[in-house]
Amino acid sequence: MHKEDKVRVQHMIDATDTVARFIADRKPEDLVQDEMLRMALTRAIEIIGEAASKVSAEGREECPDIPWRAIVGMRNRLVHAYFDVDVEVLWVTAVDAVPGLRAGLVRAIGT
């Protein structure tokens, strides 16, 4: 993987760690009640998607197990449909998808 791609993947890993910190000891209903948490979690997931969008086609091909298109699609949805973010989808993404994504990203860059 090219150096620039590794930098972007590291940004993604860092943002997954941020997501984990944000949701630690939280419940799904906290997203409804806590605007700051909802906004912060949204931003962290946007960062994952933005960094993913900057990984080269070659870098993506080297890591076919990473759902690149879905990650970028989630980012686009959060950014462009900011007025209609489904907190249940946001929570499931943070709790179910992000930890597995992190593991795959770590494997991808060998850290």
C-alpha cells in the first residue's frame, strides 16, 4: 500500500478509536437525548468515510475485505442528508460495524 494510502487508513483507524471512546458506557437512547454525543459520533463516522474516499483505487484493491463503497456512502449520507440522520442506524454502525472495520484496517496496514 502506498504511503499516502497508509496515512488515510491510519486516519480511519484513529476515527474508529474515537467512535469507541464516544460510545463507551452509553446506550442507544443516549443518541436521542444527547445532541453533543449524536453530533460527535456523526462527525467521527464522517471522518472515516472521508478518509476512505481518499484511498487510491490501488489501495482499495489491496484490501478487498474493506467495504469501501459502503463506508463512503455512509459518509455521503451523513453529510448530505444531515437533516435526516437515523440514530438507530448511527448506533448500529458505531457498535456493530466500526469495531470489525477497525480490525480489518489494522490488518491492511500491518500495525
